[in-house]
Amino acid sequence: MRLELCRSHLEILPEGEADLAYIEDTLGLRKAGNQIPLIRLDYSGRRLPIIRLAAGGVRTARSGQRRRNVPGA
């Protein structure tokens, strides 16, 4: 599977049936028009943000090690 970062979008390009099955089953992208969010997560103590492609529920912390900076929270 290849990822291509374009000016206005990120493309996931399957390179075989296993990649296509992963995209359809794990990410839930089974038909044209299905969407999943691309979310920017800013963690204190990191130089650069993490950009996460989220399928299903979005989890912003891992076992208390990372915390999301949310203005006004």
C-alpha cells in the first residue's frame, strides 16, 4: 500500500487484494463516498504534531502518556 500526500488530500493506493481488503474492512471504506477523518493531534512535549487517519472512534491519548492540547479545556 502506498500513501501519496497531495496538495489538498492524502491518497491511499492499494497495491493488491490484501491492501484493498484492509482498506475496506479495517478502515470501513467499502464504497465510493465513504469517508474517515484526518485529525491533527497536538501533544505537549513534541516538536511536531501527529496527524492521524481515524477509523471508527478517535482515541486521542494512549495509556496516559500523551495528552491533547485543547484550547479552553
